Amino acid sequence: DSGVTQTPKHLITATGQRVTLRCSPRSGDLSVYWYQQSLDQGLQFLIQYYNGEERAKGNILERFSAQQFPDLHSELNLSSLELGDSALYFCASSSSGGRGTDTQYFGPGTRLTVL
Amino acid sequence: GESVGLHLPTLSVQEGDNSIINCAYSNSASDYFIWYKQESGKGPQFIIDIRSNMDKRQGQRVTVLLNKTVKHLSLQIAATQPGDSAVYFCAENIRGDDKIIFGKGTRLHILP
């Protein structure tokens, strides 16, 4: 158990809908990262937050947005969902400045299925 | 596109043998590398890392080798066990960048 929690574990929805994925980092970790993993693909970095502020942005679509709250939990919002958005979404956290050399601890993921 | 890639998508190894998983990278500015293990239904788990000022680092039953000349990284697992069955990802951090870039993964299959 990494200490990172994600809810829900599974999510099934329809095209055009909007969903919110939630992540709670390890106790004391200030950085949260979001990744998308499609079937048999590697992890695509979406976005990183550090202590409430956006720190780095990757291949995140404009239909997707995220935020980190004062209690350091984070939410990833996915809107106008398309079939191709079906994937595993992982959250990771790290302890300090959120630099690329910090060890990232991953949550168990949320499996999103868009029908 | 991604600069980190893997030579083989699937590797089958006899239980008890050593496993070697390879990874190539293309960005000479990458100076930190990590190996992650992802078991079925779980999130990636950190195994071992190495910085570019080293060419070898050892952990418990795992060794990472870095060859900067040919931009190649490998993960060696000694005495492979059934519990080592997983997908292994290499990842890199480019100097000065906040994010890490993952390769596509190699599936390690253990033969009885």
C-alpha cells in the first residue's frame, strides 16, 4: 500500500458526460501528479500540482482540468467525454518540491469506461 | 513523442533465472532514471533509481545499469520469482524539468 488513495475505483459513464476523479496523497506529501494509462500503453503525464499550485503540464486535453485543495487532495475533472478517454487514471504523490527527481508513489488508479 | 522506449514488449524467463529488461532513451539531457513495476490491477511501484553520475546501482535482487554513451538503461532481476511477474517501466527526468517521462513497458512473464 503506497498510502495514496483514489476514488472511485471504477467509473462507467456515457459519451458527452463529465466525471470527477479524486486523489488523496500520502500524508505529508505536497505534490500530486495525474497520469493516464491506456490499454497496453505507458503512462502519459497529464498535470502536476504542488501545494495547491499548478507546477507542470503534460499532454492534458483542454476538456480535462485539475485542482489541488488546501487539504492537498486533488481532483481531476474530465468533461465532454469521448470513447477514447477510456483508460486508467493514476494519481501519484511526492514529498517535497515536486521536482522530477522526487520519488513518486502511485495510487491504485481509477478505471474509466466511456460507453 | 516519448524519448524513452523499450526494446521488447514481452520477456519470458524461467523461474530462478536472472532477468534483464532493457530501455533506450534519446535525450542526452536526461540525468535521472527510474524503474517502476506494475502488477496487474495495481499502480506502478518504485523499484530503483539511478542518476547520470553513476553507471550502476544495486538494490535487493535488482541492479540498474546505465550506459550514457549509447543511452541505454537496463534492469537486472536476480533469481526471478513468480512474484516478479509484472510490467516494468523505465522513466526519465530531463535536467531542470519537473516531470518524468515513462516508456511503454515490458511485460515480464515467469515460466515455471
